[in-house]
Amino acid sequence: MNKNNISDLMRRFSVPLMFVLICAVCAPVSGLSPSYLANEIVTRMGRNAFLILSLLIPIMAGMGLNFSMTLGAMAGEIGLILVCDWQIVGIPGMILAMIISVPISALLGLFCGKVLNMAKGREMITSYIISFFINGIYQLVVLYMMGPIIPIKHTSIKLPRGYGIRNTVSLLSMRQKLDNLIPLTIAGIKIPVATFIVVFFLCLVIVWFRKTKLGQDMRAVGQDMEVARDAGIDVERTRIISMVLSTVFAGIGMIIYLQNMGNIATYSSHSQIGMFCIAALLVGGASVDKASIGNVFLGIILFHTMFIVAPKAGTVITGDSMIGEYFRVFVSYAVITVALIMYETNKRRDKSKAGKQLALEQEAANE
Amino acid sequence: MNKTDKKIWIYRGLALIVVIGIAAAMFVIGRGHTIYFDNKSAEVGGTTIDAPYSIEVYVKGEKAAKLKSGERGMADTMGQTFDMQLVVTKEKGGTSSRVNVSLPIPYNMDGVILNLPVLLAGKGPEDYLTEFIPTPSAEEEADEEVVTDETGDLMDFGDE
């Protein structure tokens, strides 16, 4: 292996390596027992994996990190709010919430895909802004239309003024119902078997999807849109499908996430979720144009280990737990920034390399 | 519309019907109710039905409540049929008898009050079953400020 290869590898895995170092330093300092840490990581893996997996398809289609996954999360929340008001509980409640969320997510994904087709090359910033725009509409629906237009019966969900949804909606009736469906504890670590089965099924779907005609088309579109178009692929349609799939999976993922949490923060649950999922994926070694299932799981382990140990380590080192809190939020945003900078740098370097190569070839041809 | 398109639309229609069917099934099997059990004396048709000394209520094999005369217990249930086992002790120190009860719960009621002595006396649902209508707590009635933007304060520069 030559020096260039090693430096390439180091650059590619610099973020995961940095996180391994942070975790290796902070974990012993935090004083948390290994069994507690393992328990927390397993729980968070079940909670977040589905959401993060939903990011893989747009990356495959060359649309970068899907910041608009929050659209799906909002659809999932709407499904859960309605199901809570109808008093459908447990697993049937979750399934019904998913059925409600799917058409909403699909419509939002369709809208987002169409907008992103108009903003080719600027997908990430556009999807980020779309998430703010749709958040405004979500607030309009949840804050003003739920009650007078969309019937909401229960006072525990509805605001005292008679319309709008409360800041927090309790999901006690379906809290961890999926996680505890097949109970299993190994060496004191609670394993959410049913949730892992669902996540495993999504992994299989993604692996299978990559081999289908549509999956191959998406990869072709992701590599070069013009070449894909010349090959007869409907580029726009393929990109829209990738956004629809991602948003639908994000909606289902949000329902799995919230059943584990046990309550919905109606106006804020979805806003942070996109950022943390993207950060976790990047921490796992993914980039804007390349991500795998392995990156998802490595990312969850490293990012959430940091999430768990940082506040405790902060308390031990500085005597102030808020330092650790700030640190983990700062790291989440920093890792996204670093990934975006690296992506742009690599893109420019590749472009300049290709330009030099072309110049050399032209020079050789002239001679 | 050619044959393939027709086939695709038929499959889509069938898939939609299946999904709607699943949703309808979830509505029925997933409907949650809170069941309140009263071990209280009641008057039905001019006759007084006395409450026994104690009633133990078992739901899905687990003890949900142990009710002395005049007490109330509760359990959450899912679905339209409620099964329970009652262990009834008529007098203090007396022998206990076990009774298995299975009864339909009205779909439109979130909370249901069952008067167990009336139920055990073999009366009809109109006598032993009433809807529980909760009164909102002071906490629920208190005005709640909605926070839609957690960064909102950052843009608050104060009054000039």
C-alpha cells in the first residue's frame, strides 16, 4: 500500500476515527458502566436505525443528504396524533399511524422531488429550506386546523383554547410496544428484537432495491445524470421516486422512533431529527455521494456513544454538565460542516484533476 | 389503455383495498378502552344488590385490582371484547369463588365503568355498564403557551 492510498484512507475515515478517539477518551472519564453504555446504544440503535436508513436512497440517486427527511417525520407525527385521538393503541395504533403517514409522506416527497429537480446541483440546501417551508404548513395544520377542520376530541391532546395540539402528546398507550413485542435480555442488555427485525427487513429491501432495474437506474443517475439520460433513463422521474421512498421510510422511521420515546414534542420532534440522523450517518464514514448500511450502524454506535458519554465526561472534567451538552450539539453540526467542506473540496480536486488530464491528452494529441 | 397498464391499475387497486382493509382491522382490534371496576352496592329495579366483601380482578392472568366493598379499580384494554376473571369473597373469612367474564365493550366509549356486583347478579349491560366521562384536571384546563420555534428568543432584541 503506497503513501497516497494511506492518506486517502485516512482522509476518508477521518471522521469515524476522530469519533473513536473521542469515545475512547470520554467513555472511561464518564464513569458509566459498560453494561449501561451497551444498553443505551442498543436502545438507540433500534430507535434511530430506520430513520437513518431512509437517507441512503437519495444518496444513491446522487441527491446528497436528504435534509427534507423531516417532511416524512412530520407525516409520521400527524399519523400518531390522529391515532392517539382515535384511541387506537399498541401495535395496531402504530400500524394505523404508518398507513396514515404513507400517503402524506408520498405527497410531500413528490413535491420535494419536483422542487429538487428544478434545483439540480443544489439539492441539499434546497431540501433544507423546503423542510422549513413545510414546517410552517405543518404548524398551520397542527396549530389551527386540528380541532375546527380536522376533528380532535380529547382534551389531553387539544389545547385548552379549543383548537390546536398541545406541546407534548403522550404516547403511553404505545410506548415501546414494538421494542417489547419479543422480549429478550442478554447479560442485562435489553434487546428490542421486533424493532431489529423491522430494521433488518428494511436493510434487505435496500440491498434488493439496489439490484432492481430502478435501483440500477438510480445509481446511474447518481453517477452522471447526462450519461443516464443518454442511456434512456427518465432522470427526473427516478429522482422523484428516490425522494418519495426516502420520505415514506422517514415517516415510518419517525413512528418507530417516537414509540420508543413515549411522547411527541409536537412542534420540535421533527426539526432536530434530520440534523442528528445526517450527523450520525456522516460519523459512520458516509459522504455526501456515498453511503452504505455499514455506515448507518457504525454511525449510530459512534455518534450515540458520544451523545451518552459527553455530558457525563463534561461534568467530571469541568464540573458542568452543560459543557458536555454544548459539546455534543457542537459536534453534530461540526461533523456535517466538515463533511460538506470535504465533499466540495474533493469535487473541485476531481474536477481540476480531470481538467489537467484533458489538457495533457490534448497536448499529447497536438504533438 | 393497453393490457399491461390495465393489469398494473388492477394490482394497484387491489393493494389499496388490502391497505384499507388492514387499516379498518386496526381500528377494531386496536381500539383502547379504560375499564373501571366498581365494587359498590347498587339499586336495580327497586332491588338493592349488595357489594361482596372483596373482589379480585385478573386480566390476562395478572392481578389488575383487589377491591374491598365500595372501592374502584381500573385496567387498560385493547379490542372490543374484555375478558377477566373475578375472585369473589362474599364475607370476611369466607370462601372465594372464581367467575370468568367476557363482555363486549361499546366502540364509542373510551372509558367504561363496570359495576361488578350488578354484573355478578346476572343483570344486563344497561344496568352494570356506564360510560366514564372524565372531568378535565386543572392542569389540563390551564392555558398552555405553544412553542413553535425554539430559536425564537434569539431574534428578540427587546423593545426600543
